[in-house]
Amino acid sequence: MEINKENISDWLKELQDSICSALEKADGNAKFSEENWTREEGGGGRSRVIKNGAVFEKGGVMFSAVSGKVPEFLLKEKEHAVNVDGKSTFYATGVSIVLHPQNPMVPIIHMNIRYFEMSNGVKWLGGGIDLTPHYINEGDAKYFHTELKEVCDKHNPHYYPEFKKWADDYFFISHRNETRGIGGIFFDRLNADDEMSFEKNLAFWKDIGSAFSGIYTELISRNKNKSYTDQNKQWQLLRRGRYVEFNLIYDKGTKFGLESNGRIESILVSLPLHASWEYNFKVQPGSEEEKTLALLNKGVNWV
């Protein structure tokens, strides 16, 4: 079958369906609501949101396929700048997921896989998965990274170390001097300079998307029934605040959505229902909170 933007989008919609089904089963109570939307400049999407569930306080599994004139900021990027004229158009499609759990012992997770092409023939794949525990459990961190490494190694032994470092560097809150969580993998502009390997890279990209449900439902199962205190909930709110800071200041997906006149509700669905910023908060020496902060660094070897 010919590989084109239409069947890539179709596959992404099927992925959205399967992930939503797996997450509803894991929650056991809440169901996703769906809203279809269109974009004036071209395209639209299918937004699915879950909230107030047994496991999920709020989360989104979002599909979009948008098109139109190439955004000005993309033409001016210093890194990976694209050489096109002002009449060039783009097509971008992807699935983006962020889930904020009720229990502080269940980690926040994010996944995004996306395909981008322009009318001049340039096209690429991007995406990744990263985990943001409120409390870092080293066994869970090892499991998460081992699963990602196995998917990467199936396609290219260089992918995991390269994309793991990319995630460490990308998901870094520089004004806090800490990583957003324990990272994962992140890649962008994959295939932009290597047209011959597109089919191979597409297979890798699809395997990353398909791995999401199994990895995260296992982490939910391990942690959803753990007890927690009011202190744990307060820490969860503070860590969510860090998540908000990253998404609004640094995240390129948020920037692309806002600067390409995307749908605001869908772009900002990644933000939690509740978060907190306590002035000059200090963790107690020897506490679990201090242990987590000590592991929010680049370059931690989890496998």
C-alpha cells in the first residue's frame, strides 16, 4: 500500500481509538468525551478528554490533521530552518496524550507522535514518550526505560541512547535546573534528510505509538491502589505546577499550536485540573520528596 498523509492519518485515528479503549478499561469508571473541530485555515481534529475518574483526574488523547500556509516561526527557526518560499503549504497530523492521575503514586505520562510534510516535498516524523512521576520509583523508572529501549533496539541500536539524551535535554526546566521527570525518548525531524529510509522510520514511529498502552497501563496497575497522605497530594500539586511551567514556556508543540492558529482547548488540554505554586517551598531533609528532586537530572542511566 502506498504511504501517504491520508493513510498515516487513518492509522493515527485507529491508534487514538485503541489507546482510549485501554485507558477506559484501566480507569474502570470514567469514559472519554469526544469533540470534533475544524480549523478555518484547513483541517481539524478529534479531541477526547477523560476526567474525574477512578484513576484519571484529567487527561486528553488528541488527534489532529491540519494544513495551510507554513507558519512564519518555522521559516525563521535557527535550528532545522526550512528553505521554502512564502507560498509553501504544510500538512501536519498526530496524536498527543497527557494524563494526570488522581493518585500521587501514579505518574503523569505524555506521548506525542506526529507527521509533517510540506508542498516542496520535505517531510519528517517526530515524537516520543516521557514519564513524570510525582515520586520517583526506581523500579518503575527502570521498567519504563527498558520497554522503550526494547522498541528502539528493534529498529536501530543507536536510537535509544540518542533519543534518551534528546529527551533529557528537551524536557529540562532550565529556570529550575531540573528535568520535568525521568525523561524517556524524544525525536524530531526524523527522515528530513534521508528520504530513502522513510518506510523504515515509519515502522519505528508506529511501534512507539503502539507501545504506549501496554507500558502505561502496567504502571497504573502497579500504583493505583497505593495509599497516600495529604502531604503527598500537596507535593503532587507542586509537581504539576512544574509541568505547567514547562508546557507554557518551553514546549514546541504548544508553540506550534498557538502560532498556527490551532484550537486553544485542544492545545492546553495538557494542563492539569489542579496545580499549585507555594512560595519558597522547601522539602524536608531525608524525605521522599528530597529523594525525587535528587533524581531530576539529565543523564541518569535507568537501564
